[in-house]
Amino acid sequence: MSARSWVRGRLIDLLDAVSPPEPVDAHCDIPCGIYDPHEAQIAALTVLRMDQLIAEAPAPAADAKPEDRAGYGSKLARYTLVKEQHAERVKHEIRVIWGDYVTPDLAKQHPQLGELTFKILKQASKARQGSAVADAQDLVKLVQEFAELFWTTKGAKSRRQPSLQKVGGEIVVPVPA
């Protein structure tokens, strides 16, 4: 190793110690050709389930013990955190498909794809901002519509099947030819 390389390596180490690099994640920028809206659907169902749990959580009575009030607050905080993480997951998954899978030709063949992507991103933000079950249900519907359209772009048929999750609802899956 040359002295120059050694100095450069130590300088990078010093910079990393002072200002550590932020971790990044990505589906893959190869592109690998493996795309599926399944994770976006599961994340949207999770947003819906968290909003259901928030709505169902019984507020402590006025004379409740401090630990009961704290437990209620903790529960709501956890539900909210998970809801927000999964709303962001919906956005991430949809952005990856839009950015890495959709080509200009595909967008021309399916002009509703761009508008639907935009609607999902906005609806996921709306679902993060509040806890209305109706907002989460709208997000699920948009993601299901996206999944159906996605499979169409691959020349596949799709069907809705029960999610078999506690939240209920359906997920869109491709149908084997």
C-alpha cells in the first residue's frame, strides 16, 4: 500500500468518525427485474389494522391509575409508529416500482399508472397524518388497484383473495396462466 493510499484511507476513517455515513437501503438498482406490489399491499393492510386498533383502544377512565394512563399512551404511540412506518413502506414500494420498473413505453400503454402512483403517495401521506380508518381503507383500495394494473403490465391476470389477516380485506395476486 502506498503512503498516499494509507493517508487517504485514514482521512476517510477520520471523516467517518466525525460524520458517520447514513445507512441507505434500496430494492436494487441493477435493475434485477424482480418487482411485485405484494409488500405494498401488506403495508397498506397494516396501516388499516393500526387505525382499527387505535379506534378500538378504550381510553382510560377519568379516575384511572397513572400506570393505566401511561399504558394507554404507550399503546397509542406504538400503533401510531407502526402505522407511520408502514405508510412510508407503501410509498417506498410504489416508488421503486414506478422508478425502476415502469418505462416510458409502459407509461404510455397504461396512462393511468402515473396518476394512480401519485394518488397512492398522497393517500399514504394522508393516512400517516391522521388515524381515520376510512383514509386507511382508501389507501388499501388504491394499492389494490395498482396491483391489478401492475399485473396487467406483465401480461398476467390477477384476482383478489381474502388476506386471511386479522384486518380482513383482500390482496391482489397474479393468476397462473
